[in-house]
Amino acid sequence: MEVHCTRPRCPRPQNFFADLDDSATLRTIQQKYCTACGMPLLLVGRYIPTRLLGQGGFGAAFLARDRYTPAMRNCVVKQFQPSGDLSPNQLQVAQNLFEREAVVLEKLGNSHPQIPDLLAFFELDVPSRTAGKSDSFFYLVQEFIDGENLEEEVRRRGPLSEEDTVEVLTSILKVLNFVHSNDSIHRDIKPSNIMRRRDGRLFLLDFGAVKQITASVGSPAGKASTGIYSLGFAPPEQMRGDVVYPATDLYALAVTCLTLLTGKEPNELYDAYSNDWKWHDLVQVSDRLKQILEKMLRASPNQRFQSAKDVADALEAAGAPTIGHPLTSSGGAAAAAAPTPTPAPTPLPTPLPTPTTTSLQSSHPAPLSQPTQPPLPVSQTAGARPLSLLEYLSSAAFTGFEGGLVAIALASLLGTTFVSPVFWIPWLGIVVGLIYAQSRRWIEGKDLWILAVITLLLVLFVPFLNTLLVGNPLQVVPVFAILAGLVAVAFGIVFRLIYTITSRFF
């Protein structure tokens, strides 16, 4: 059985114990220790981390097994692992966020079927790798959701249909209605924080950024929130560190819907010059859904929908399908009550003029209090997302295949050989340009293979692009390009392996 060490920067975290393959031994053994750093592997004697799920700015998540349950069920163990360049104040903010997630999960998760349950929260003191010292680590254990998040789903299958997107919107509105009804704001809605379980149920994850509403309606305005957001999904008031509202989450949910509908990142959809979202030409949706998303995306929070129930009512009035029972004012478990009659369709209200400071104090939803710690973003998703392993290998194969075809065409046009500097300089420029375009995701997915087929056909059937070759171009060109692609994949695998090994030590 493989057991993963949870000590940060362990030089060899994977451990293998043949005796743990026996279930009787697995249930009764007292402890196992990392063979590289001596870290106890059975956390509080109960949870057995088996593999790393991912790492973020504040910690790492591990898939684990709970050996104190009859089926030794899977669970997720999150460990607080702040980066080493934080100031003492920032470190305290980070730890508070981690502890807050445990508190929120205990309060909300056990009361709503679409929020993971909290199973445990504990501190572990272990001997340090430095003699005579000890290290303290904080862990929370939560329900494991077996599925994939919506970012992964869109990457795998492409953009969602309007019907599927409305299903996601309606389902997450139920969760937000419950969260907001419990005086909380999530503050980090995005596709990677929405998980679809194998049975189709959607879950809202990552409650580390949740903010508790501590001020009452009519309290003085101007109290701000910490700068916790995911860049591109957060509305203007959140990015400025101003007061946040339930409408703040609704804005992020609307951006999430745009990314699901288009398959594009927020920075590809938002036009900073015109301060507007440019998505209408990329996907066709009903006018009513368009109006609802546009209202959720308005820059001023008082001009958006003021609650998740308001959005759900607008969707229902538009004839959109509802998932399960309609929302009620209390959310959560109250969703099981008898369904309410469908209201008659009504047009969206005309946006109100921007209110003055005085009107904000009397009419907007409850603001959040100002923490004393300096702003500390949880995660910023600017730029293109990183490539998955499959995308990485596909990209390497395309680069090699395309590079081989370009080499044949370029050498034929220039009337030179592959070893001439006259050939190498422009060829390298083209290949580097291809790699950069893929890294920026200007070309990706189907674009790669369409471009490769077009280039192959040009080199095959345009005579002056294959004069360098000896023999039948229909046989030589494809073989040469495929070999070049395989060589590029081999180099890519070696490079990734070297990078993975060296990154453990630096």
C-alpha cells in the first residue's frame, strides 16, 4: 500500500508498505513513519493519506482513508501549508482562513446536502527534522466528493450547453441561498470550486474564503473586506477590498456561467477598454438568460440581483428548469418543503440610479466588518491555466509534427539543408512561436490538429514545399513528421521527469 507523507518539502513523500495491503494489519497497526523524514504517517492514528490531490497558496489536500470506519471510506485531508515568504501578520491571516473553513464546514456542511461534511479538525505536534525542535501542523478532514470539478469537465468535454449551464446555475443558487441565509458570503465562486459527483449532484467547495456577516442592516458603510478573491471572477467591490454582499457571490457565479458556456477564461471575455463582458458573439443563449446574466454582472452591487432567491425566481419566470424543489427564504433543508406556485413572467426591473452614501446605509444588504490583518489574496487565476498531462503530451506531439513539416517546407523554399544557419534561425523562430502560442492558449485542442492537417496537405501537394525530399512525398512526408512528433514527445517526457524530480529539492 502506498502512503503519502504530509510533511512539507519531504524529499521522498511516497512510502510503500506491503504489510498494509492486509486489511487486518491496516486496522490494528499502531503507526507507520516516513522512510525519508520520519514523519508519522497515520494522522492521529486514524487517517491514512494515500496520494496528493493538489496544492494551493495556503495548503495541500490529500486523498486519505479513514480506518475507523467499516469500509475504511475515502476522505480528504487538508493540511495548512503557508508559503515561506509571508509576514507574521499574513501568516496569522492565512491560519485564520484555514481554521475558518473548518468552522464553516461544521456549521454548514452537516446541514446542506451540497456542501461537504466536516469530519475532523486537529493539530499535530511532531518531531522536527532539526534536532531538539518540534513542528506543529494543522489538518481538517472533510467528506470526499468522487467526481470532477467543472473546470476539469469543460476542459475534457468542451463548453456546456445552455440547458446544462442553467442546471448548474439553479443548483448552486440553492447552495448560495442557504449560505447567505446563514449570514455568510462564499467569496470564491469559480468552476474549480464546483464539483460534480459521479451521480450528477453538484457540490460547492473551498469555504476557506467565507466571510461572516457581522454588521446589521443600516450600519455605517465603508467597512471593508480583506482582499480575498480569484482574479477574473471577483466583482469590482471585492477586488478593491470594499464591502462585500450576497450580490458579490452572484457576480462570480455569473462569470462562472460565462466560462462554462464559452469554454473561455475570464480574461479572454472581459474587455478592460470598454469595461464590459464580450461574450454574446461566442455563444447563442435565450434572451431571458442573457438578461439575467447581464444583471448579475453589473458593476455596482446595488444594481444586481440582491439574493440568490431573486435570481432563481427570475429563472423560473423565464421558464428555465428548476432542479429539485424551489428555493425558500431559509434555504438548505427548507428546500424540501412543498413547492410554491410558479409566478407569472415579469420583466427585469429597470436598474436603479447609483445611490448616495446615505441611501446605501439604509437599503443595501448587510456589509462585512473590517479585519485588522492586511489583505492577502487566496488565489489569483490570471493568465492561462496550466496544461494537464494529456494536454502537455498532445502539445509536444503537435509541436514536433508541425516542426517537422515546417522544416521540410522551409528547407525546400530556401534551397538549403537542415544543418545550415540560414535554415535554423527562421525554423527555431517558428517553433518557439508555436510553443508560445500554445502556452498562451491562442491555439489549443482541435485547433492543433486542424493546423497540423492543413500544413500536412500543403507540404504534400504544393511541389515547391517538398523539393528537398528524395522519394515519393506521400510516403516520406508523413513518416518524417510522425517521427519528429514522437521525438518531441520523448523530449517532453524527459524534461517533465527532470523537472518533477528537481522541484522536490528546490
